[in-house]
Amino acid sequence: MAEKTNQQVYPLAPSNGNPRSDEESNTLQSKELKKKKRIKLAIYIAAFAVFQTIFILVFALTVMRVRTPKVRLGTDVTFSKLNTDNNETSPSFDITFIAQVRVKNTNFGPYKYDSTTANFKFQDVNVGRVTIPEGKAGLRSTKKVSVTVNVNSDALKITSSNLGNDFKNEVLTLNGQAKFTGKVELMFVMKKKKATEMNCTMVINLTSKALKDLICE
Ligand SMILES: *[C@@H]1O[C@H](CO)[C@@H](O)[C@H](O)[C@H]1NC(C)=O
Ligand SMILES: *[C@@H]1O[C@H](CO)[C@@H](O)[C@H](O)[C@H]1NC(C)=O
Ligand SMILES: *[C@@H]1O[C@H](CO)[C@@H](O)[C@H](O)[C@H]1NC(C)=O
């Protein structure tokens, strides 16, 4: 049996007879092989296209997406001067504090912002302001800018205020606001304008001379 099969295999060798049928089967085989190869190649190309599409989508949704930077005040506020006069007819304050403005940039590229002014308000009246110089928050990082702010009740003297009520509660509530304009740079070439706002409400405990609350929107 084994010999028979061996003999049957022999005719397939090119040196033996029937070269035509051999060639035919050879071309048939190679055609089949080529077809298989083409299908394989098509599958590879399709898989690559799908992979590339997913890659581009993910890239567009993460790396190339421009997110709005967030600006807030840090919680570690130190008071270098805290004078309050709880005079019932005309209460007043004169406070100097050092705060940290934090520009949080979650983009895959730096955020370059222009110089701006932060206004500190007591019930919609400006009581202090500070200039924040232009700067840059790096790729996915937070730029911390130390600012020294003086707020006083001079501007409140003309307007009637509820300062007395705040003082009775041993607190002073201030609202710090700043508008930032700038550009987010992606992949070193693409630049996109991006504006953002800081709006923080800080409650100062006048007895302990410390920050009681800080809420940033
Ligand atoms: C409160 O302030 C007013 C105006 O500045 C002043 O005339 C008055 O003497 C002050 N009262 C007290 C108790 O300090
Ligand atoms: C800032 O925040 C305060 C309190 O959360 C809110 O009343 C006020 O409208 C905000 N201002 C701006 C300009 O968004
Ligand atoms: C302010 O701080 C003092 C001392 O720590 C505390 O006794 C008081 O309750 C605080 N006041 C407010 C309104 O939080």
C-alpha cells in the first residue's frame, strides 16, 4: 500500500511524463495561492484602514481636541495685613493677601495667555485689583502665579454697603474675577484662540485671619 502511494506521487515530479497536466495543476495551484494571497492582502489593508480610522478618531478626540483651560485661586492664601474697623456707622477694611492663581491646561500643547487684570469685588463693587502678567501653561500642566492683592473699603465709602452685616458674622466675602484670552498650540503648528474666566468667591474669617471658604466656578 505504501509503495503504491509512493508510485502515485512520482508522476507529479516534473522529470516524469505528462508535463502538460503538471503545468496545468501547477498554474491552478499558483492561481489558488495568488488568490489566497490577494484575499490576505485585502484583509490586511482593510484591517489597517479600520485601525487607522480608529487611530485618527482617537487622535482627533484626545490629542487634537481643544479644551478650555480652567483658572482658579489656590486655597493657600496668606494674609500679610488684615485691618478691619468694626465702626457701626462706617465699617472699613484694609487687607493685603498673597494668593496663587492657577491656570490649569489639559491640552496636549501649551496655552499662552495674555496679560490680564483680576478684579476683587465686594458685592459688585471693585475693592482691589491685580495685574497678572502674560504667561504660558505647559502641555497638560498647571501654571501657578503668585499675586499680592490689596483690597480696601475706600470705594465702598461712597456706596452704601452691607459691610456691617458681614462684620457681625466675623467674615468678609470677596469675589475674585478675571478674564483670560490666549492661544492653545497643538502639534507645534495649530493655534486656536481660547478664552477662559476665573470666578472665585472667597470668605475670610476675620477672627482667625484665615480663609474660611473658597469656591471657584
Ligand atoms: C466711626 O466712624 C466715623 C466716621 O469715620 C467717626 O466719626 C466715628 O468717630 C467712628 N466711631 C468710632 C466708635 O470709632
Ligand atoms: C461669579 O460667581 C458668582 C457666585 O458663584 C455668581 O453670582 C456670578 O454671577 C459669577 N459671575 C460671573 C461673571 O460669572
Ligand atoms: C472664625 O474663626 C474662629 C477661630 O478659629 C472660630 O471660632 C469662628 O467660628 C470662625 N467663624 C466663622 C464664621 O467661621
